[in-house]
Amino acid sequence: MSFINKLVFFFATGCYLGKIPVAPGTFGTFLGIFFCFLLSRINNFLFTSVFTVFFILISIWIAHIGEKIEGTKDPNCIVIDEIAGIIVALTGLPFNTFNCLIGFFVFRAFDIIKPFPIRLLENKLSGGTGIVLDDVAAGIYANLVLRLISLFFIALSS
């Protein structure tokens, strides 16, 4: 394997967290929360949004190459999609314990259950696009749920 392929595989597997034999997607999501923490320190929504879009696009490319390296469709060891998904789930929300915990569980639930149209994206799109965009959709759903929960608590407190 060339140096470039090794480097791409390193990123595709979330610094090899994806090679953990049990729940690699969960460990990838934890790494994604670390990225969210770093983005929260910048505290600039425009930068975070542009970074998130850029990260999704790069993740599609990395996941596509990682899938070719592994030689199987959507291998479990590729977790860059979970990283992208949790970043989407927490984008634009305060970085705090509540949002991280609830966001983690809601994102993982949507990623595992794959309600409509998430499963459709996974099944109809191939390569890195299919690998990443179903997690991005799960992240969008999780972000919306977190916003609804926040609105509920704001309504309760007034």
C-alpha cells in the first residue's frame, strides 16, 4: 500500500479507531465530538458551517478510497462518516454536556435505525457518497431533534 493510501486509510478509520472490533462507529462518533469541541472554541458559525461542508466533501473522497482499499461495500472500519455526522448533529448548537450526550445518542439511534430517507440514501448512493451522506442525514435529524428539545425547555421555563 502506498504512503498516500495508508494516510487516507488512517483518516478513513478515524486514526484507526474504526479497527476496534466492537462498535467502531461509536468510537468514531466520540472522535467527532472532539472535533466539535475544537470547532466550539472558534465560536464562529460561518467558519463552522464552511468547515462542516468542506469536511463532508473531503470525507466522501476519503471514504470512497477507503472502501476501495478495504475491498468491501461500506466497511465498518470506515468511521469518517460518523465523524462528519456528529459534526452536523452539533453544528450551530451550544457545546455543552447536554447537547453532546443527547446529540450522541440521538445521532447514533438515527444512524443505526436509518429512518426514511436515510436508508434510501445508503442503498441508492454508492461509494463514498453513500457511506457519508446517510450519516450526514442522521446528523441533520439529530440536529433538528436537539433544536426541538431546546425549544421545549425554553417553552417550559417561560
